[in-house]
Amino acid sequence: MEVSSTASSSIVGRLLEEISWEKARDYRAGGQGRENVLTAEVLVGLDFLPRTEFLGAVIRAAQGAEEVRNKLAAEVEDLQMDFLPGDFSVGSGGGTTKLVVQPDAIFETPGTYTLVEAKRIRYGSFQPEQLAREYVTLASKAGSAAPVLFLLGVRPPVRVKGNGQLELTEAVGKFLGPVLERVADPALLSEAELMARLPEVFCWISWPELDRCIHEAASNYAAGHPSGDASVQRIASFVRNAVAWHA
């Protein structure tokens, strides 16, 4: 069995690395309500559950970006999951600044590249430029793969700090121009082209919808091996309990 040489290559290791930069006392209640803890617990379960029946079902149950989302679901058995991958930077050439974002996760399949942005169950909101920055980063990093920006735990309209609730076109379009101007990367699509493609890239699923999807998948799953089936039920319950507990 191949064993990774660094703890930070695992979801738990990456979570602990992230916590080390924060105030440890914020996690005394087991991290209840903390966005990164909820996301880690859900993705750990989805990483270990049968991919087609569970993570694939979650992706198929999401809304938006139907064509590329179906492609992602079809390739889910080959999906490589990278939780809290660290800083992603774009620009610094002719622009006035380098754009830095911190995705919650990256999903890679042979034909797709997905940036995952998760929000806490209670009062999760986006920073003003966050979605525009992540969209530009995704456009830069996806290469020849079909890009997906997957919003986990929210559905439009979304809360944007200082701007109330906005539809996705507003939440991105209001800040996209200034972000592109600062980055000044000639390899990127224009503002108009990115906005035109937004419906083909953004998709989302709420936490209650994800919970319902896991419940249905677990109810219908049966491999025919009692111990294996019991293991699947335990992991599915773990994911659903995490969503309930953090709510």
C-alpha cells in the first residue's frame, strides 16, 4: 500500500494545518458551525463512499452548469480530491497586483477542473470580490479541462458582505471588471466572454439538498455483502450527522 509522506496530503491533515493558523479556542466545541470542519467531514465521507452512487448523485442533484456537471458526474470514479489546497495565485505580469484565492477544495477528473467553495450552514456569506476572484482563478487554472465552480451549501441568491443578497450574475459581474483590470492577464477571456459563460460554469447545492441526496443514495444502495453494506450505511450516517450537527 502506498503511504503519503506528509500528513497534509489528507483531508484531516489539511484541516489541522488550517486550524494551526487560527485561534485554537474557536474549536473547543469540536468546531461546531465552523465552515472548514463541516466541509472536511462531508468530503471525507464522500471521498470514501462509492463514488457513482454518492458523490456522483450529489453532483447530479446540483443545479446549474448542466452540461459540464453531467460530465463531472460521469467521470466521478476518476476524480482526484484536493481539500484546502492552499493559495492559488493569478497575474503579476502587466497587472497591478497578484490575485490570491484559497479554494475549499479542487476536484480534478480527466475532462473537468472544479473549484469548490463551501459555506457554513448558518449565515454564510461571500466577501465582495470573492466569487469574481474565484471565477478568474478557475479560468486561469482549468487549462483545456472544462471548468466548474461548485458552490457547496448555498443556493442563489447569495449573501455578499455589504451588498445584501445577489443573484450570481450580480455577485460576479459587479466586481469582475475591476478584478480583471488589476490582474491584466491577456490569456484570460474578456469580461463579456466570462459573463456570457457564467451559466455554463457555476453550479450549486444546499446542505439540506445534499443531506437528502445522501439519505436517498444510502436507502437505495446494496452491494450484496452485509459487512460492506453496513460500512456504507455508517459512512453515509456520518455525513448526514455532520450536516445536522453543524446546523
